[in-house]
Amino acid sequence: MLSKRDNLNISASGITVNLILAIAGLAFSYFFLPAFFINFSIINTWLALFNLIPFGPFDGAKIFKADKRVWVVLFVTSLFLFFYV
């Protein structure tokens, strides 16, 4: 059985990977294929925001239930990237 902390880490890891990929896509867009990497970043930012919905089976519900501070940090970071991209 997974502990509350293990469940939080597993749920947050997918969203964190989406955010890292979005940031990497932004960095690559300055050097190679700007349209492709901007779209790549937009898609990963949308995926992160969608998974952060605190409802039902989404990772956002599990993170919100386990630690609201982690959810807020991930949500604010996702929103920043959403408006930056």
C-alpha cells in the first residue's frame, strides 16, 4: 500500500515532467524549429493544467488532497508558463 507521501510524489511527477518539457521546449525554440517547439511547450503546459484539476481521478485531486501547498506551486507555475507561452 502506498503512503500519502508516495502517492503525492507519483502524482506530482507527471505534472512536473510536463512543466520541465514545456520549459525545455521554450529554450529549444530559440535555436531550432521555433514553431514546433512553441507548440510542444503549449501542449505540455495544457497537459499540466488539465492534470491539475482537483476533481475525480486527475492527479490534481490527489495532490490537492495530500498537500495543498504543492498543488498551489504547480498550479502557479503552470499558469505562468501558460501566459508566457
